[in-house]
Amino acid sequence: MRWLESRILWGSLLILAGVLFLLQNLGLLPAGNLFWMVLIGVGGAIFLSIFIQNRTNWWALIPGLTLVSIALVIGLGVFAPRLADRWGGSLVLGGIGLSFALIYLVERQHWWAVIPFGVLFTLASMVALEQINPGLETPGVFFLGLSATFVLVALLPNPQGELRWAWIPAAILLAMGVLFIAAAEEMLAYIWPAALILAGLFLIYRTFRSR
């Protein structure tokens, strides 16, 4: 439905949001966080409906899933505040990252979406790992996650064929991640076995791919 994409609709939604924020600031909306959870969730659902009705509107996935993720975090803050404090950041980052993953899955020509997906998923993982293990070397995890992102860029199918250039940043970022993690002596016992396993898997993959 084209009316969903009209400027009149979006202008009306912006005006409505402004009025609601004003009423909230004036204390005329007593519903609190539950109200905003529903309002933001409805906004996300509107964007998702735009994509569902016409998949060429892939851009709508980004604000749609972002708003839905924020609404979920607000809901957690109401019903489970401790969970919201610990996992809220990861949930929002993961939700935004999921939107880019879906953009690639819907249309393979948007291979570039794999990169923001990998970056956001890596950041979400870092936030979660800091909650689980505060002493973890997160800079190393960040570089390893970026390396894995470019590995995906190189391996995942796309209309342009194999993107071999992605192996170069993947290798550089992998080396940087290993160096950061190696600074923590307790991790040395796991780095080299993991590196050997990954190298073996890569050789096996290249062998089957060449056949």
C-alpha cells in the first residue's frame, strides 16, 4: 500500500510522537514505560509491515528491528530490571545487526550488509562477554569478530562472485586479535590449538571447494 510510504503518514507520525513526548513531559501521560514500550513497538511494526508488503523496501528492516529491540529492552526494564541492565545493550545491538543479516538474505546483491551485521554482532558479543567475564580481553574479541566478518564476506555467495580481497583484512584482523588475546597469559594455552584447528578447517574447505 503506497499510502504507508507517503510523506503525509511519516509527517503525521512525527507530529504524534512530538505531541506524546510533550504530554509525557507535562505529566499528562501516567502510563510510563509500558506506554512507551507499546508506542515504540508499534512504530517498529509499521516499518516491518512496509518491508513485508514490498521486499524492495529492505531499508525498513533497519528502523523496524531497531525499534522492536528498544521496545523489548524497555519491557525488560519494567518486568525484569536486572536482565535489562545486563543484556539490554546486547539485545539492541543484536537486533540492529539482525536487520542487516536479513537484508543480505533477502537480496544477495546487498553483500555489503554482512559487514555492519558482523560489526554489530561482534559489539553485542563483547557487551555480553563483559557481563559474563569482566576480565576478558575484549579488544582481542573485537578484532577476531571483525576477522570472522570478512571471512563471511569472502565465503558467502553474491552476484559478484568470490570476493577474494576480503581474505586480506580477515588475516590482518585475525593476527591483531591473536596478539591482543596473547597479552593475557592464561589464554596462551588455547590460542595455538585454536589457530591450528582453524588452519586445518581452512585447508579442508579449500580442498573441497577446488574440486
